[in-house]
Amino acid sequence: MLNFFDKKEKVKEETPADIQKVLEERANLLEISGGLPTKWLELGVWYTTNKKKLFLILTWTIAIIAAVVWAYCLYFLSDYIIHTRDAQENEIALSNTIQRVVRKDPLADYSYNFVKSLPIDNNRYDFVGTITNKSNNIWLGFNYHFEVDGKSTERQTSFVLPGETKYLLSLGQTIESPSYNVLLVIDNLSVNRIKPKEIPDWRNYYDNRMSFVFKDKTFVSGGTLGLSERLNLSRVSFNVTNNSAYNFRQVPFLIILKSGTEIVGIDRYIVNDFKSRARKYAELSVLGKIDNVDYIEVYPDINIADSSIYSNIQ
């Protein structure tokens, strides 16, 4: 009797080629029946195989972009901080009687200097500094004072016009002991822009109003005046004419006395109700032991951008 259960059949092993062939046949069937095309299946197989690599590439790409963005932000943040600090801090070079401060502001570019302290009598001194406004369409208003060993002189108010360098004076300040550690301090700065509609040509505007003619400037020392050596007093006189077409309520003049290039004396003289074409004679006594003066410089100290300084205009 035949035993069918004892009969062994050989099972054929499938090779990778056979599997690929079956997949292609099934893919063809899917494509014919409207299923997914072969290329999409191949793409899916490729994605599955390389999914880990793709994830790593994407992660590194995002990390690099983030690093670049952060570097960009940090660069501009540090640049902003540095420039802001430069705008707020002084760049000071102080040697005995010289101080230089440069300030750079988004709206204004100016610098100022302590120049000199001048003894006038017992424990009293005059102080002089300068300020320069480098802007050509902005005038600056401010307060100023001098600091001597941390102690402040009287606080004063002033201004500087576009493109102008002017002296800042502090007269007759009582100081207990002389010191070389003196600083000029500027604060409460206000920035005032010249409006082109109101003043289209600043230089012409300036020249038409700052038209003062000085003649017969004279200096006479205390020794020549026959005063006692204990009385440090000299005399300065000059004639000034208002050549402009404008009447001024008040015109302060700054007087700077120089021996060579060195400032040896300072003072201030005020002319009230200075009308157009008028001529004034000024004479004043200057405190301090001044033996020789080569130059007498006189500067009008008026803010011509301020309409309140004018009286009736001719």
C-alpha cells in the first residue's frame, strides 16, 4: 500500500531576485489597476531606508541656521551697546590743565574742553573751557559747571550754534586750594534742529545777525594804572558797532585776554538795548595779576536762533 504521508516534497527557496520580481509584478498590477505608480513606491522604499540620515541632515541644517541667526543678532546687539556706551561716556585725556571730552550722539556731534583756571585774588579763580558743535543744522542748549576735586562751581546755562566753537566762562569762583584736577561738565543737553523752512541758509542767517565791528581795543595793566601791587586789577576798553539790521534786547560779550597763545584773563561785558547801527563804548576792570596782553578777543554771546533776543526789527 502506498503511504502518501511518507512522501516528502522539496520546497523551493526564494532568492532576492525572486522577491524583486514579485514586487515588480505587484507594482505593475497596482499601476494597471490605478494604484500607486512604481516610482512612488521606489521613493517610499528610499525614504524608509534613509529616514535616519534625512533626520540628521535636517537637524544639522536647522542648527546651523539658528547659529548664524544668533551670531547675527549678537553682533548687532554688541555693536549697539558699544556705540551707546560711547555716546554716554566721556573720552577724557587730562594732563594738568587740559581736558578733552568727545561725545557722539545719534543727533549731535560735539566736543568740549577744560582749558585753564586763572587765580584772581585770595582763594578766588576764573575758569575757562570751550565747546564745539560739529553739526551744521543743530544748535545745542545745555547746563555747565566746573568740578574742582569733586566740588562743583556755580551751574550756568548756555548754548552753542551750528558749526560754532565758543568759550564757556565761570567767573570769581571761591576755591579753598588750587588744584590741577579740574573738569568741565556738560549736562541737561537739548538738541534743537534748524528748520529749513524758517532758516533755509544758516550761514547767511548767521552773517546777517552776527555783524559786530570792534575797534580801539585797549588793555592797561594795574601797574600802568598806578594801582597797589596788592590790587590785581587791569582795565580793558573797546568800541563796538552793531552793523546788523537787527535790534537786540541784550548782548553779552565774552572777553578773552591772551599773551601769545596763552589765556591770561577772561571777563564778560553786557550791552543792553543794542540797536541796529548803534555804537557802544565798553570799559571794564578785569581781576587778576595780568602783566602783558598781546591780543584782546571779544565775542558776542547771543543765541540768534532764539526769537526772544530781538526787539523791534528795523
